[in-house]
Amino acid sequence: MKIVCPGSYDPVTNGHIDVFARGLRLADEIVVAVVHNPSKRGTFPVGQRVELIREALRAEPATAEAVEAGRIVIDDVPGGLLVDYCERIGAAAVLKGLRSGTDFAYELPMALMNRHLTELETVFIPGDPAYEHVSSSLVREVHGLGGDVSGLVPDGVLAALNALRG
């Protein structure tokens, strides 16, 4: 079974990597769909986000082999409905990591709409409690204000963030 794990991943965090690794227990293939709005400028260009994810997955023992075997694929998705994308690539479900009840309250209506539109199911995985407080936006904010985000993002992401700081 192929499942899609969509997100902006701006930047990818260790919590995301954990969800990808645990998702491998549920699916033959995970498509990490880097979704973006071409009219919005992110912290990192989409191509760099894809490369940072690829680098992080190859550096992590739990995912390195899966990347090489094609069990984790990273795709740049410029927009449109997620259900249409999933249908186009033959994905059976969406995978979402949940950090808290707030995430569930945000994700549940989208999951129900996706099921309403095309019967696409969503699988929720509770996040590792070690990363419950970690989000891409909080990482960007804390790092931008000079805080230490090491241990919350892959080493390559930390280096890229540091390069932005100058």
C-alpha cells in the first residue's frame, strides 16, 4: 500500500522524520509530499526543502534503507486538492502525525472532507512525546531570535538555518 504524508516541511523536523519512520510499518511506500503555494515565499525554496528531507532521511538509520529501496519517495506538489494528487499517484491513504489534541482538531475536518470527496482515508499516528512541542513555525521563530534548536531538527536543517542567519 502507498500512503502520502503531506506537509510544507519548512523546515523538516525530527518529529516529521519520526512519523515517516513509523509510517513504514504501515505501508509499502510513503510519499513525502512537499506541498506549497507558489504565491507564498517560504523560509527555504521548495527544491531545498526536498533536498533537506532527502539528506535527513539518508542520515537516519530507521529510514536510510527505505529511501534507497524506494519505500520513501519525496515529491514536490505545487498545489491542488490532496485527494486529486493521491488518486493520480495511486495512494490509498494519507498519513498524519499528531502532537496534541489541537492537531487532531485541525486535521480531523480535513480528513473527513477528503473521505467525503473521494473516500480517501487518513491514518493518524501520535507523535513522539519528545517532539510534542516542535513545529516548523516554532523552530523558525526560535532560531530566528537566536535560540538553540539543535536536537529538534536534522543536522543539515540546522546548518541551513544557520546559513540564513549569516
